[in-house]
Amino acid sequence: MIRKQLLTLLIACLLTGSLSAQSWFEEKDLTLTGVYYYPEHWDESQWERDFRKMRELGFEFTHFAEFAWAQLEPEEGVYDFAWLDRAVALAAKYDLKVIMCTSTATPPVWLSRKYPEILLKDEQGITLDHGARQHASFSSPLYRKLAFRMIEKLAEHYGNDARIVGWQLDNEPAVQFDYNPKAEQGFRDFLREQYDNDIAALNAAWGTAFWSEVYRSFDEITLPKRAQMFMNHHQILDYRRFAAKQTNDFLNEQCLLIKRYAKNQWVTTNYIPNYEEGHIGGSPALDFQSYTRYMVYGDNEGIGRRGYRVGNPLRIAFANDFFRPIQGTYGVMELQPGQVNWGAINPQPYPGAVRLWLWSVFAGGSDFICTYRYRQPLYGTEQYHYGIVGTDGVTVTPGGEEYAQFMQEIKSLRGRVAEREKKPADYLARRTAILFNHENSWSIERQPQNRTWNTLGHIEKYYRTLKAFGAPVDFITEKQDLTPYPVVIVPAYQLADKELVERWTAYAKQGGNLVITCRTAQKDRFGRLPEAPFGSMIFDLTGNEMEFYDLLLPDEPGVVKMGNNHYRWNTWGEILRPAKGTQVWATFEEEFYAGKPAVTTRRLGRGTVTYVGVDSTDGALEKAVLKRLYDALHIPVLDLPYGVTMEYRNGMGIVLNYGDKPYRFELPEGAKVLLGDEEIPTAGVLVFSFVK
Ligand code: GAL
């Protein structure tokens, strides 16, 4: 019977052409923890000592060759992998698996000198140069060809090597704003394809009748200039789509190439979680996504006077909830072990903070965590960057000690805890999705209408509330299935079309609960206003018409009243005209529209649609609306103070305190403390098991 099931599974894997992401990691490991090492920076006689120490500290893998193209291909077409072979062998001696990298962020000097056309150009016409990193253009076919040639050699060499567990492509691949002539050519080709070679269709999409912007052929189109503040924003929208695609295609092609040789090795890349850049998750060949995260770099995004040593309480949580839903599995490729070198001010982290971040990553459901980096560099741009060991190469830093503690804690839990998805029913009952599409930010950014508007900030007001509720949150795309979520939030989703609105309507009718917020569905996918009453794409869904919207001065907030409470707002307010059957939850208190609705709710089929037409000043209204909704739906929620988060995985509750005061957590009935104490100090962690 079991053999038959395995066979069916195998056939399914073969048919889908991939192993499921989950199968790359073993659930029993909980998480693997590793560390970056650059063998090319250190005397070879020290490698063994370093790997031995890594292993002693508890690391299970290391990470090689991220920026080593010059050492891997010192002359064009001449490859040298011998040094890397020796490093891999020594790491294996200490039972350290290896993540191999493609080195494409640092092309060697021979390449830039012989083929300067591969270099990135900025808008002012400055050509980037050798001597730093990330100076090659993803749009250059020649650069791609040379990069792929080197990667193919590397993949041939290491693809069948069981000591290599997986691959990281490039380094923090970003969307390039590149004015290399090849990028311009690429943009035109992209547009030809998008518009089926029909320039009239492009003119209509970009509204070029306005200001005589009309084009006669695709060859007349250039890259939009950021220096021109009134640049056609429909064009900018398409340009950003193109630019994101350039990065995504480059990564996807690298991945497919490696997969031709790789036997049972995964491929990912290490994105910076710049959510609005729009490329994360856009390379379908990748096995899963991973991110990099730095928590303290000077700005005080934390709580209290010394919060800048602990960091923003939701910074890791948000990244977890954004990356995990893309493919189910995710990892963190870089997490700082101590001071960094690149912040405006680079403080020491608060004692315990490094361990707090590690547990934060783990709490979100990650499979691995890697830290940047093992040794503090003695030369180069990152001299002041802490490592797991200091400048002498042997003294373990405070962050290194916290890593060791975390790894020891994880190991002590292995074999003692439940399976990954074992989570309590009340936690699962408040599962909520937030619909995210970076194109909304791109579009609103060009026409914010109020300088205080911030699309991500608007979304964060809802996110912060959900985390205070102790809710598991998934950021999902509009294409993903909405039905697993009792509540779906659609925040400021400006670009929409009829099909999307129909999907939302069907979700609500079948029993889902939608929370739609201001600025949603006001434009089509090209960023044009439909020839219909403003905002009317969703009138039938929300049960409201919109009379108009209004904006207030930043220092002169207005007031919205819900029940007996008052809430402040400035940035955006829509004055609603509800249809029969739509219930008013909040009204404007002031101005010439005092008494008119700002927040409404209605039943639709078996579900509900709540419409929040205002963006509040401090998120208090958003919290009150969600509380009222969840209460009405009988969804049990917590009320954690800002700075305290809690998640469940593997039958464990994990409570994290980013606050500046101790927090006493009331353990659920029957729970048993595994780590820490109910009284959680600043940067403290409480782990309990609720499985009896
Ligand atoms: C990251 C980057 C690493 C390293 C690190 C320093 O953004 O990916 O290569 O430069 O910053 O903190």
C-alpha cells in the first residue's frame, strides 16, 4: 500500500516537473542554520580552523562563491574551480553542506574592459564601472551570454555533488532603472509584444492624445525619464513592468540552466524585501523564495528610546507573511549577526535581539536561516560589518553567541515537537489574507493626490491590527485562491478589471468576508479612469456609490465617528452614498459632509462586504473596524500590545517581545513552557507547547 502511494507521488512529481518545495527540507530538522563564508578572502591555512569552529558553534551549512567570478574565471574562458573544490571538501569534513552561488553580481574586470557595453547606465548617462558590484545590465544580451557560460561550467561541475544542497542566484537582485541602449531596445520589443505590434493600441493605452504625446511607431519610444516630473504615467507603468521582467527573466534563465545539471539541488535567490519593486516571486522556475533582512541600522523604528537596537517589531513578520505564501516554503538568506557598516548610525544590537530575530524568522514557518557573515572583513567596503567571529578570526561576537544559543535550542526541540502545521483552532480561525499587487503602488505613487499618502503605510495599518489580534496573515496575489480565508482584505487596490471584481463578488457570495478599502478599483490595468461614475467598478459589490473624495491638511485632521468613538483622518476620505441594505458603520463628523458615511458593511450572498472609505491618521479606525467585523463574525481575537507578536508552528506557540518593557503572557490552558518564561523581557522569547 505504502509503496503504491510513493509511486503515485513520484509520478505526480514527474508530471509536474518538480519536487514540491517542502520536500527540499526535512520537517524533523525544524530549521537549518548556516553562515556565509568567502574562502577567497582568507588564507587557505585558516579555512579548516574556521569550518571546525562553525560546526562547533552549531552551524549546519555554509555559503560560497557569491562574489567570486574573478576567481572562478580569471581570464575569459579560463576556469579555476580547484580552490572552491578544496573549500567544499573541507566544509564537508566538518559536516557542513554548501549553498553555491552564481557570482553574477560581480563581473571580473576583463569582462567590463573588453565588453563595456554590458555596463549599466544611469539616467544622467553615467556608465557604472568596475570597482564595486552590481554594475552590469540585465538587459545586455552579451552580459547574459557571458554570465550563462560561466554558470553552466559551475553547474556542470557542482550539479551532481551531494555536498551542495542548493544554489543562490546573483545577490539581492533588484529591478534596474537602466538607461543602457540595450534596455531601450528591450523596452520597445516588450511593448511590441504587449500591444501586438499595434501602435494605435499603445497610444490608446497610454492616452497619448493628451499633450500631443502620440507615437507613430514603436521605434520612437524611449525609456521614460525620471527627471521629467510630468512624464506619462501610463508609460511609466509599462516601463516598470518591463524593468521587473528583465530581472525576473535573468534569474529564471539562470535557474533553468542550473536545473539542466543539478541533481536534487534547489535553486533560489536572496531578495531584499522591497515589496513595491514588483519582482519578488516573478521567476517561476525558482524552487522557493528567500529574503535578506537587516534589523538595526540607526533609524529608530523600534519601541522606546533604545528601540533602534531591537528594530521594527513587524519587519521580519511582514517578510515572513509575504514570502511564505508564494510557494509555501521560504528561507532567510541573510540576517545580521551584529553591527552593520552601511547604516546612517550602526549601533550594537540590544543583548538578546539577534536571538529574537532568529526566533521571529522561525515563527513564520521558515525552513532555513543563514547569517551574513562568519568573519568580519579586514579590508574592503564592509570592514565595520560584524560577523559571527571578530577581526582576529576566532573570538565569537555577542551575536555569534546568540546564534549558538538559538541553534542549540532548535536542536534540543528536534524530535520533541509536533508536525509543522499543527496549530490551534482559534489561531487558524482568524487566518486572514491581504491582497497585494505592487502595480497599485506604482500607479498611486504617480498620482498620490496627497503628499501624506503612503500605500504600504496604508496596508500596514491593517497588518498591524491583524498581528495584534494574533492572526496568521498571508499576503497573496489576486490569482491565488481566496476560499481558505474567512476574511480577505483588499487595501487600496487601485488597478482592477471586471473579472477581478467578479472574483471578489463570487468569494463574498460563497461566504467570504471582504474588507475593501479606499482607492480600490478606480482605474483599469493601464491606469486609465473608466468612462463611468468615478469608482463605480465596485458599486454593486460594496453597495455604495461614491459622492466624491476629500483630502485634509496634515496638521488639521478631520474626525470620523464610529459608535461612541472618534478617529482622526487626513490623507484620504471617500464620502459614500449607501444603497438600501448597506449598513453605515462610521460617518464623517465635520466639513460640509458631516453625517455622511465613511465606513459601511453589507451582507452579500452568504458573506459580507465591508468598505472603509478613509485612511486614518494612526490606524486606530482600521483596528476598530476589524475588531467590530471579527466580533460580528465570531472570530476570536487577541489584543496584543504593539511590539508583542505570537505565532504557532510545530505545535508550539512562540511569543516575541520587541517592546521596551517586560510583557506577561497568559499561557493558554494546558500549555507547557519549553523556553523562556511567562514574564518576557525586552528582546525575550517565550516558546510553549500546547500539545499535551
Ligand atoms: C546585503 C548584501 C550583502 C552584504 C550585506 C551587508 O544587503 O546582500 O552582500 O553587502 O548587505 O550588510
